[in-house]
Amino acid sequence: MTLGQKSSGGTAARPNRPNNETKKPASNRGNLFNLLRPASGTARPSGLRGALDGIAEWFRSVLSELRKVTWPSREVVRNLTIIVIAVSGAFGAFLGAVDYLFKLLFEQLLR
């Protein structure tokens, strides 16, 4: 049977998909507050030692993720910084001109 054909039962064939009961629970590794709690099935020390272990694990995972980041080159950073400064200056000049025109308009109206 190919995709789109109807089976003898009158319904289209569906690919095997796991139902909600077979899904694994979400990991608590990314949440700082969940790191302070022991995961189910693991024996983590309680009290201050457990909290410090959890915080250390969180920092290790942050550093691991930062190593995976593709950082921009110095030239790209310089070019984008110039663009941001130029656009900010142009927008500031535009708003200054609009403000000055409104000032002149209201001075004329209030005389």
C-alpha cells in the first residue's frame, strides 16, 4: 500500500507514532531550580553539598553549551557595530527633527 491509498477498512494508513503514554518525561537538566532537587532514581547528597553539586553541574552544562556556539569574527562584529551606531544616529536625528518641527508648530498655534 502506498501513501494516500485507502486500506480495506476505509481509513488511510498511518505511520507508527508513539502515543503519549510512551513518551519519556522531560529532562530537568536545564532548569537551575530542578538541579537542586535530586532526580528520580539517583542518590544525590542532601543539604548544602547537594545544592553545590547541582549548581556546579549547571555551570558545567552552561560552559559545554557555550563551547558549541559559533562566535562571529572580529570583522563581522565591527561591521554590525558600525551599522547599529549609524542607524541609531539616523533615527535620533530624525526624531530630533520631528521634535523641533512639533515645537515650532505648537509655538505658532499657542501664540
